[in-house]
Amino acid sequence: MATIFVPTPMRKITGGNGKIQIQASTLQEAIDHADATYPGFRERILDNKGEIKRFINIFINGIDVRKLQGRDTPVHDNDQVAVIPAMAGGAI
């Protein structure tokens, strides 16, 4: 099973879990399976067209999925999927 690392703002959906285990063959399947167990997960990750929201970054084993195959990126047992919301703000 792959591990999805859930960012703190999304943990209310996962019952406080910072990591969830998912059996899937692609990132899209992982998102769908996570949403089946934790309703609302998908809508936090994907926009209304089904694409990864522009302010959400997803890495599989440290590589940005946008540089791989996006939602079609393969997911294997023991892969680590990190969901990272973009941060903005601050001062110079």
C-alpha cells in the first residue's frame, strides 16, 4: 500500500490522521479511494474539471507529479504521496 501524507488543514477530513494507507495503481485511483473512505478528500485536491488545483502540489517519492504524468502517475506499494498546499504571504 502507498502512504498519503495529509497536510494539517485537511486532517479534519481524515479524522486527524496525518498519514493514510491506500491501495491504488495511479494517483487518480489513490485520490478516488481516499475520497471513498474520507468524503471531501477529492474536492480539496481537484478542481471542478478534475485537475489538480493549482495551489496544491503533490509529490510521489519527492517528485512533483506535474513533472511526471499528473493524475495518471503510477503509484506502487511503499510509495510516499505528499499533498502540499502552496503557501503565500510574508514580508520582505
